[in-house]
Amino acid sequence: MLYTDSLAANLQPWLDRLRNGDPLTLTRAITTVENRSPGWSELLKAAFPQTGHARILGLTGAPGAGKSTLVDQLAKQYRKQNQTVGIIAVDPTSPYTGGAILGDRIRMQDHFSDPGIYIRSMATRGSLGGLARATADVATVLDASGRDLVMIETVGVGQDEVDIVRVADVTIVILVPGMGDDVQSIKAGIMEIADIFVINKSDREGADRVEREIRALQSLAIRSDRWTPTIVKTVATEGTGVPELVAAIADYQTYLEEANLTLQRRVENWQERLVEMLRDALLEKARSQFVDGSVARYAAEVAEHKRDPYTLVEEIVGKMGKTA
Amino acid sequence: MLYTDSLAANLQPWLDRLRNGDPLTLTRAITTVENRSPGWSELLKAAFPQTGHARILGLTGAPGAGKSTLVDQLAKQYRKQNQTVGIIAVDPTSPYTGGAILGDRIRMQDHFSDPGIYIRSMATRGSLGGLARATADVATVLDASGRDLVMIETVGVGQDEVDIVRVADVTIVILVPGMGDDVQSIKAGIMEIADIFVINKSDREGADRVEREIRALQSLAIRSDRWTPTIVKTVATEGTGVPELVAAIADYQTYLEEANLTLQRRVENWQERLVEMLRDALLEKARSQFVDGSVARYAAEVAEHKRDPYTLVEEIVGKMGKTA
């Protein structure tokens, strides 16, 4: 690709175009980073110094919680305050086909006339994780492009989502009334990552019960920043509660700043991210050890019980140390 | 712990106790493997040669889909056929507290009188993934203990769950009618991992619509094994459809065996698992590079934008090659 071939030679003009919000430059940069195309690493290194401006919101919740609608409403609200918005919608798609669903195209039509809102869908990236890493890197590009606000929206409540929203300055967990008997256990799992709880579809029966359950669980948890997560009730389809959610987000950020915790939170996030980045770099190195289809041969030997996989991996790691 | 201290010296008697189904030996072995306590690696190496007997079922679905109830019903059904069952229930719990929910204790009471059913809950293991790996290792221990059937049950539909059920010989995806507007995208994401679809709570309105949607999506997908995933309707709370599900599982396994695909599937699974195991081993090595609190120092420098994380990680990996 001409764009990445000429990247090194044209880094400064490219950075200027990115910072000036040129949409084509932004889209190409994100694609390069997401696909790990040639030049992705140089691109991030160059973009990093001009990051740090954007506030990053992470939003997660179970399927059917109405995340997309809520994110769209939030975007509209922030646009009223003249803030530019980038949205990363992380979609649960097949690890085998790698195809993204087309939700972003449908949603883009809504905001098509407003260059102040940029929406990007991301699919899962293969079987070895890395989606959280890719999401964080795309957020870095959006930050470097001068967006005031980056929203990362992700489906589900598993470890993936915890990793994905870890990059955020503010994490919002979206619940809905009447999601069935497993909801209690989900809430227990995400108590600590939520800075703000949203009870969406709060016109449904059971919204007060969900609120009571959150409060009950909160009484058991102690946060290192001593913040008691706010609970905001919304009906995203009608925009109800969205201004209150914007206010709650601002309140939490004010709290962090007044308590001098903003940097501390980012340092903690970076601790995790650095270890993850190191792991990914080592995985690349590991994969290069499996040359000439040797992983297929090893896998066949293990599947046929001719070889024990635990000893095998120790041997490979030992050899790597010596030959690297 | 005396148990692991004396492990190396007493491996054969221990293996015999494990194979004979001694519950205390089994519980201790699983705890050792799950917590990566001293001796975990030797334990797995020793247990591996006596694995390969158990059939491994992976069950996943959204919160509220009724997975636990269905798994319990399946266990009862298999017990009627005199098969011994191990259940690994992977719970979405906090990455910070690491606490498991107590569901297994409640569920255990149901089966308390039957040593033929063994239930174990697993929590998430920190921020760096590894849960899929730990789950696979616990399945290995259960297999080595002589269980005829190991069921791995997990909440959610994200990448975590794909990794967790990858170890399975048969993967079952549980859907329910009326889960809201995001269901379509979830189904798209898990089409390829489902060997069998269960529509649970199928007495609810919309079960036929879910079935039609699965069929519509199936017409787009081509599986390498050419199997068309079965759809089974159940009402797990009443046991309805459970014998049909057991039959569908047997049908798929017969299909794989007649087409000589059982080994091929296991080889493919092991390819992924070997790379994951290598990654984990390298991560351990990576963590040991961050000595003397240097990760905290680096994270602070990055958070303050004094250092670019991408170059930093490259430098550390480069240095590892030389000093390892």
C-alpha cells in the first residue's frame, strides 16, 4: 500500500493531516493499526506524543442492553457541547471468518452529515486475544486525531470486556431490568470495573430492584479510589436520562481530578497494558519459532498422545532463550 | 503444602488414586492446577498420558439462557446411562478480587449423594486471560481421573468463551427466545463454533423465530467438516428435550468418527492450545523482566507521556533475546 510504504518519509505531514482531522487519513491509520499492516508500529510511535487530550469512556453490558442506542444518544449530547466524538464499537464476530457486522454502516448514516462523529466497528482478532490491545491502539489513533471524546462500546461482560474497557478513563456498565436469573452473578463480576451504572430501559418493570441489587453489592465492595459508583436510569430510545448520564460522567472526572487520581488511574491502566504489549510481542516471537508447519506436526503428536504438551512448551521456551 | 511438596516422590501412587476416582485427590489436583501452585506443571505432565478417554462438551450462551439448569439435566441423563460426569462451571467474577461465586456449592447439594457427578466452579484468572488455559488444564485432570464425560459451561458469547470451549469435542450454544435486538449479532459471532444449537425456554414466544434465524445464518456458513449443526428445543427446568439433546450429541460424535474427523478436530484444537501455552510461558518470562517495580516506573513514564510504550516494549523484547 502506497500509504504505508511512504509512511516513514512522510510522517510529519501525515501527523499534521491526522491532527487536522482529515477523515481519510484517520480511516487509513485505523485500518493500518487494526490489521497490523506494515508501518503500524511506526505509526503508533509517531502518534503517541500527540495523545492524552481525549477523554476515553468505556461502555459495556449484556447483549440487548441497548448499548448502541445509548452511545449514539451520548454522542449527540456531546455534540451539542461542541465536542468531537470517536466511537469504537467492538462487535462479537466469528474468530474464523473475521468478518465484522455491518452495524457501523447503518449507524453511520444517522451521523453522516456530521464529521464531528466518527464511528468505527471492530471485529475480534483471531483466537489469541489481542482485541483489547487493538482497541486500545485504535483509541490512541483517535486521541491523536484530536477527538475530545472517545467512546469504546463492547458487548458482554467477560474478561475480554474488562480488558477492553481498562483503557478507559471512565467505565460505564449498562444493565437492564428483567435479564433473567444469571444477572446477579454478572453484576458481581463487574462491580469493580463500573464507575457508573446505567439502568437502561428503566421504564420496564424491575428497574428499582436492579438498583437495590447494585446498592446491596456495592456495600460489600471497597474501591481504592473510594468512589461510590453513580446509578443513572435511562430510556435510551427516548433520550431519557442521557443529560443526567453526561453530568454523572463529568462528576466522576471532577472527583478524580480533585483527588489527584486521574494520573494514578492512567498509570495503573498502563501497567496492565505494558505487560499485555510485552506478551503480544513475545507471542509474535513465539509464532516465528513454529516454522515449516512444525506446530501442526506437534499438535498431531499431542493429539495422538505421543508427546506431552507441557514438556514440549518448556523445551521450546528454553530453546528460544538460547537462540534469540 | 505437603501434598505438592511430596508430589514428585509420590507421583505413581497419586496417579493411581486419581484414576481410581478418589475425590480428595481430584479436588487437590484441580486446585493445584487452577492456582498454579508448586507442582502444577509436573502434575499435568504426569496426568497427560492417562487422558483421552473423556468426551468433552463445551456449553456457552448468554446470561439468563439457563445453562446451569441444562447442564444439570444433562448430567442426570448421562448418569442414567451409568456415565461419570465432571462439570467445570466458568463464572464471570471480578478480576480484582478473584472470588468465585458460590453457585457450585448450592448446586453440589443437589448431587451430593452421587459421587458420579463432580462439579467445580472456576473464576476468572486476572487480567491477562489464561482462564481458557486453566479450564483446559482442569479438564485434563478430570479426564485423567477417569470421568467419561467432562462438561465445560461458560457464560457469555465473547472471545473468552470461544477459547474456553475450543478444547471441547462438541460445542453447544444455548439461545433463548426474546433476548433483545443484539441477539442477531451474537448468533453471527458464534455460528462456526456451534456443533449443536439449543433453544432453551422454548415454550416462550419466539422460539420458532430463533430457529428460523439460525437456519438463515447457517445457509451462509460453510463448515470444514460439512456438518449442519442440529437445533434442539428444550425447557431445561422441566427436562423437556434433554434426551433429544443427548441423542444429538451422540449423533454428532458418530458423524465425526465415521468421517474420520475426531482426530482432525483434536489436532486443530491442539494447534491453538500449543500457541496459547507458548504465549503463557513467554508471559511468565516477560513478567520476570519487570523486576524491582520497573513496570510501575515505566507505566508512570508512559502515562505522563515521557516515554512511548511501543518503542519501550521493542527494547525490552530485544534485550530479552540477548540476556535469556
